[in-house]
Amino acid sequence: MINGEDASLAVDFKITTESGTRRIAKAAMDFARKAGKRKIAIVTKANIMKKTDGMFTRVCHEVGADYPELELKDWYIDIMAANLINRSIRSDFEVFILPNLYGDIITDEAAQIQGGVGTAGSANIGSEYAMFEAVHGSAPFLIEMGIAEYANPTSIFTAVCMMLTHIGYTEKADYLRSALEKAVRVKPDEIKNAADLVCCIFYFVLISFDALIIMSNELSLKNVFALYKKSMSVMPFALMISLISSKKYLGSMTIISL
């Protein structure tokens, strides 16, 4: 009690370490270099959180000194959230470096802009190992509701793109990313559920690799749908993906199964 009034107080502490900041900044810049990106946005609220976010910004720029080809620019989280819904400038952003809380906000906003969290992949990258997954997980609530066919498979394919880029197959990641972009533009009456979307993605991947041998001399979206529905009784769709992910097309590499 202060002067007879309730003075209840809740306090949260924010901890930012130089070693952790240096590690994530280096990981982001290594990714940018590997993926052919040039623009780095360092997103904080350093004008308010002067100690923690201030240090985060400083360390990112120190790490950036070792990457002279990259363009680093500071942004505040509130204006960045606004920038992402500005169609005229949001495509200018390529790589973000930001503390966990701000990253949680921005990634959900970015996913929603491109179609929802069902379209976003996720990467957990350590010093030795990396794991890639659908950002939304397995969406068990859709199973419980009896509408599993509407679970969006785009997220896991996006994660595959991220994995390919991570292990150095940037060009192959671009093939799959292009297939994803083409698949979502197919007329709605041709895509009725998740299985149809997977078929569509597979079709455009085949086109990208010119894998006509799988369909003899004819390759059409209709044929891919038929092959998929027939194959499901004898093999998982992951095996179909592995057909075009073999050494014949990609070289030796790691494959994420579905």
C-alpha cells in the first residue's frame, strides 16, 4: 500500500547475452551469404530498451563488419510491423535479425500475409545440427474435427526449401519454391483438398526437373492426380518425392520425408 492505495506491481526481466546475440547474428549473415541475400534488417526497440536491445544492435553491427557485402539497417519493431503490410516496400526486406519476442510477432505477421501459418516453414539451427519442420506442427485439431484433408501441406514443403538452402542446394530450393508458387495459383476448382495441393506441387516440381520419364511422354496435372491416387495404395507419397530427389536430379543430399 502506498498512501492508502493498492500499488501491486508485476515485473518481467529481459535477458540478452552478447554470446547469444553474436551467434544468431552470425547464423543470419551466413544464411544471407549462402542464399544470395544482401539486405539485413536488425529489428529491436532499442530506443526504449536501451540496454538489452541496444547491446543486440551493437553486436549485430560488430558481426556485420565481417560481411562487407551485406547491407545492414536498423529498424524498430513497431514500424517494421507496419512496413510488412505496406505492399510498396515489404518486398525490399530479405533477412531479419531480431530478439525472440519480436521474431515471434513478425514471423506470424509475415506468414499471415503470404496465406497463413500453414504456408510457413520452420528451422531450428544449432552449431552442429539443424531441424526443419512445419511451423504449425501436425495440426491435430483438424483430425479431431474430421477435416484432416484441409491441413495445409505447403508448410512442410517450405521447410524443405529452407533445408535445401541450408545444406547448400540453393538452386534446387528455388525449383521447389517456384513449384509452390505456381501450385497456389492453380484454379480453385482443381484444388479441393490437401492431397490435391500436394499433387499439384509434385507436378510443378516434375516440370522443373523435366522428369518426363515418370509419365512417359505425357505430363499433365490430371495424370499426376491419377498417379498419386493410385500410388497411395502401394507406397507413401514421400517415395514419389524421392523419385525426383534422387542423384539423377539433385545429387547426393538429405531428404525430408512427409
